[in-house]
Amino acid sequence: MELKSFNTIYHINRDSRVMRWFFVFLVVGVIILFLPWTQNVKVNGTVTTLYQDQRPQQLNSPIPGKIEKWFVKNGDFVQKGDTILKLAEVKDEYLDPNLIYRSKEQVDAKKGVRDYYRAKVGTAENQLNALQVAKDLKISQLKIKLRQLNMKLEAENAELMAVNNEIKVVEDQYLRQKKMYDEGLVSLTQFQQRNVSYQNVLAKKTGIENKLAQSRQEIEATVMEENAIIQDFTDKLSKIQGERFQSLGQIQGSIGEIAKLENQISNYQIRQGLYYVLASQDGQVVQLNKAGIGEILKETESIGTIVPQRVDYAVEMYVKPVDLPLLRVGQRVMCVFDGFPAIVFSGWPNTSYGIFKGKLISIENTISVNGLFRAVVVQDSSERTWPPQIRVGGGAQGIIILNDVPVWYELWRNINGFPPDYYVVNTESKKN
């Protein structure tokens, strides 16, 4: 009796298809070995931006102060220039509500002092001019007097020369008269008359010599008077000039103090504008770390963070030193962002789903503290745009695309532990 269950369970009499399927799989496997395979390097990274002004910006207190009023809360979107909070002054040197007005009064007072010294300088210059005119006039008078005395001296010298000539004639006549008197040729009276004439000429000479000496003394006295006048006027001019320079110094000092006070006024005005902390750019206010009214802020203390609304995203990836020679600027990079589903076939990136294309734009030449090299990838403008939902700081994975090789070559490379594209075939012909 033939059992149906036995024939159903055991296929002893049936033809085997194992060999057929073996050859099918063998052929398919051989075909797969010759399919193209895209070599790649997988790296991890984070979403960032190339521009510093598009990174999250801290809100800092520009001055120390007390929080008086809040205008925003966590999560609010603000535009550039919007008021975040208002501060009140806490330093005693700025508490005066009329500080700017009183400082301007000080400036006006200093300007009055400056104008007073300028008027004093003008008066000193007038005095200098008057003294210089008086000095020139006095010196001119003395020079005229000196010329007159010199002319008088010349006349007296000429008169003395004439008297000397007359003395020679009279002396000669006197000697001849004396000789004739001794010989008895003339009377005593005639001899005495001649003697009187001779004595008169000598007396006349003495008088002229006295006048000449007196003229010389007058000239010396006039010269001394001129020097005394010059010295006197020099002292007066120096004194007034010193007062003038002192006034000029006071003017310059006043100008410096005025500039300093005006600088303080400008600082006070700018400081009053800093009582309102403003948004530095368009964005969202987050991480506000101060609460309530009346809390004291230190200078440059962090208040919170503004996350910009408009961001040109990039991905910073950290590459192992062993993979660094494989990278070059302009390479294609496939990016997978956290939170976005993706089906990735690393060897066939064009058949992957949920990936976004980019290109490598920079590779840093120095190693980072984590022992890896930093590379930056940006969106490829000719491909599909990156999703706007990504945020700075989010995770990302990069697949750096290398050369296309057969599958058998990739298997052989991995079995031998060779890096991708390590060997370069030199096709140049050798020159003899």
C-alpha cells in the first residue's frame, strides 16, 4: 500500500534544483562583483554656520545696573533694535538726575576762564606793543643825542687843532719876543703883552680840552643811558611776555579741561542710552538667566542668548588623520541630518533616500583638541536645498564621496586593509 504522507514529506523521487540555484547565485554574484561601487569616508559632525554674526549671540549688560523692567520673555522673536530690558543706575557718581546739565555748567565756566585769559593775552600783547614803541622812541631820541654829541665832539676836536696851531705861532712869537727882550731890543711892556697873548692861548686850549673831555663824558653817559633804557625795557617786556605765556598756558589748560568735560558729557549721554539693552540682530530670545525686577547686573554679565533667524547653514565634520589625505576642497559630501529619516546605501549614494548633497570648502591645517581635523561642508547650490528645520548644534553625518571602483576591488581592498585610493597609477611614459 502506497503512503501519501511518505511521498509528500520525502522527495526522493523528485528532481533536485540545488545545482540550478547554485549556478544562478554564482552568476549573480559574479555580476555583482563587477558592479560599480562608490568609495566613501563616513564622518560625524554638527550643524554650524560660516558667519560669526549668524551664530547664537550672547546678550550682555554693557554697564552695571539694576533691572527695572523686562520687555521680552523666553522664546520671543525680536527684531534688531528691540528693547530687551531697562536698567537703572547703581553707581553713586551717576545718580544725579541733572548730571549732564551740571557738567555743561562746568564746561561753560571753564570756557569763561578761557575767554578771560584770552582777553588777558590780548592786553599783554597791547602792552608789549606799547612798550616796544616807547623803547624804540627813547632809543631814537638817545641816538639823535649821540649824533649831536659826536658832531659837537668833532667840532671841539677841530677847535682844539686850531688852538694847537695858534699856540705854535704864539709860542714862536713869544720866544722871539723874549729873545729880543733879553737883547734889549724891545721894552718890557711889549714882552709882557706877548706873554699875556701866549698865556691866553694856553688857557683857551685848556678850556677847549675841558669841553672836549666833557663831551666825551656826555657821550659815555648817553651810551650808558641807552644801555640802561634797553635793560629796563627788556625787563618790562620779559615780565609782560612771561605773563602772556602764563596766560597762554592757562588757556591751553582750560582747553584741555573743557575737552575732558565735554568727553565726560558725551560719555554720560551714551551711558544713558545704555540703560536700555537692545537686540543686536533679528532672532529668538532664549536662555534668559535673570529673573524679576531689581536684580543687579555686573558689567558685561550675560543676560541670555539671541539665536538668529536667518542662518546660512554648514556642517563641521571631524576627520581622522588617516583619512585626511583622501580629502580635497570641492569634493561631494552626502549629509544625513538628525531627525530626518534616511535610507543610505553607502556604495550607491545615488540610490539613497533622505540624504542632502553638499561640497567640501575648507580643511583646517591644524589638528583639533579631539585629535581630529576639522572640515567644513556647505550646501551645493545646484542640488536640493537643505531642510530649513535644521538648527545650529544639531547632529549630522557626512559621507565623503571618493572614486567609483568595482565591487571586487573594494572587497579586495578591505580584505587587505588598504585605504581608499591610496595607490595612484602613473600613466606617464618614461622619457629616455
